[in-house]
Amino acid sequence: MGDVIVLRTGESEPLWRVAVGRQLRDERRRRGERITDVAERAGLSPQYLSELERGLKDPSSEMLAAVSGALELSVHELTRSAGQHLASRRRGPVCLAA
């Protein structure tokens, strides 16, 4: 593989997993719930949910459905709000791999 060429500089765009994690954390906090309670309802460990919220893990569709359900959200609502967050940010650098 070749070098990556930065065509435009600026703030980089966040990863999808970071945007989804932020939405999960914001919704959990809005509801006044603890990670342990939401994780238990979703059937996963509090550590894993914490990693999802911090954008460190890429959740499968099954995991997104479980956590969304535990927060009484649909996957559609969660992904739509994450997409809106991404769309509201300034565009970052455009790179081409040569």
C-alpha cells in the first residue's frame, strides 16, 4: 500500500463507534441510570458497555439492539441520532491512499 495524502486539513471526523457510544452514554445519563443497570438489562457486562460508550468497541448489530432495547430506544432512533451528530460536525481532512 502507498502513502496517505492529506488533501485538506482540519479537525478529523469522529468514528461511527464514537458517535454511537456518545449517544448511548447521553441517553443513559439523561435517564439517570447507572451503567450496571443498563448492562444487566442488555445482557452484557458493565465493562463492555463502558467501552461501547467510550467508543473503544465496534458493537455488532445484536449488541446495538440489546443496548438500545435496554434504553427503550429502537436501533433506528439510536443510529439516527448518531448520524445527526456526525452530520452536524465540520468535515475533517480528505485523504487518498495511493
